[in-house]
Amino acid sequence: MTALGVVGGSGAPVPVVCSSVRNTRFRVSFSSSPSSGPKTVEQVGIAAPKSEYKPGVFDDLFLNLFRNKLVQEVGWDSEKPGYDGLIEVANRLMMKGTTNTATVEAAVRILRSLFPPYLLELYKMLIVPIGGGKIAAMMVARVTVLTCQWLMGPCKLNSVDLPDGISCSSGVYVERCKYLEESKCVGICTNTCKFPTQSFFKDHMGVPLLMEPNFGDYSCQFKFGVLPPLDDTIVKEPCLEACPNASQRRTVARNIDITACPKT
């Protein structure tokens, strides 16, 4: 077992544990207990009590910064304030893209614009090579938990198995993604969040990332340090029953095949 230290936001060292799967290992897991089978949100109750996230001091700043960058890319802003307006602009971003690839590329540009010049390049050059990339993966997992709960809702660090057989605390488990729950759209989730975020971390920060959204309970597992599959089956995911875009398609023409989301 190998113990590593990462400096946290308070300046104190944060112990990080990596262990080989070949030996007895210590793992930290915050994922919920496995269920007897997959259930949709509608089956478990979409109005079920949510884990509330209490906004922090900088959350409004993060939201406004992200929304402003989104508006600059889209060229349009919603009249709604706060998070509701953000979701409307994200929907416009998806609808604006002539192809899914164009939407993903636009979302990557937005993510890049959130960081100061050269910071991403320096991280890729100086931090990623340490420990074979594991330190970089664990660091971005912690930063994600500290800075992104305003967007995703409550989330926790957990351990994931890396391709080399090592289990490290470079995972982030989102209990019930607010972005997916509010948009209610598979296309918005995959094309403005999952695929661009995976591309951003791999291509511009040098940290592989696999995101595994669960459209049954709106949870999502981030696996920093793990490459996504070349053929991701998520592109075959059907529209959510609650998706407003799918509802419009049903109203316009009931004979339209909606077994697959048109934006995946």
C-alpha cells in the first residue's frame, strides 16, 4: 500500500491512499448500496427528497462566471435569473450546434476560457508527470468537489480502479446531478457536459477522465485517471420520459421514433 500526500485548500497535507488490487487494500467508497435492479427516476419518485447543497461564499461567482462564458459562446442570454437561466442557455447551446461534434467543441472552448492563460499548459507540464499522473488525477478530483457542487449538487470523493491495477481516491461520486435533473435531457448531459469535460481534461490538462452518468437515478461517477471507451454505448441512450424536447416531438408527431435521443 502506498500513501501519498496532497496539499489541500487549507494548506494542510491531505493523506491519499493508493493500493494494489493484488494485495489486501484499503478502499474508500461513498457510493450507495447496490439495488436489486435499475429503476428510472419516475419509478423511484422524481419528487423524492433531494440532498440539498448549501451554497458557499464563491458559488454565485462561479455560476455567474460560467454563465457569462456560456452566453458569449451562444450569443444569447435567458431572461431568467440564476440556475434556471443557465439551463436555458445550455439548451440553446445544444440546439445551436449543427452537429454533436460542434456542440462538444463549443463546450470545450467554454471550459478552456474559465482558466487563466498558460495555467493548463503548466499543469500538464509540471504536475501530470508526477507519480505517473496519479497525483494530477487526485488533485483535480478534490478541486472538482470543492468548486463544482453549485453546478452538480452534493458530491463526494471515492476510490476508483485505474488501468494499471491500482485503486486510488481519484473518483468523484455525484449523488444526484442537478444539471441533469434540471435539464431533463440526455443530449444536454452528454454533449454539453460528459463528452466535452472528458475531452477538456484529457487534451488540455493531461488527465484522462471517464464520466458515467446514471439516467435512472441522476447520479454520476467521475473516474479521473481512466480513459473513456472508444465506443461509448451512452450514445444509444434513449430520451428521458421527462425530457421537454422529447415531449415536444411526441406532441408534433406521435409516430416519430423516440427510442434514441436525437442529440446523442
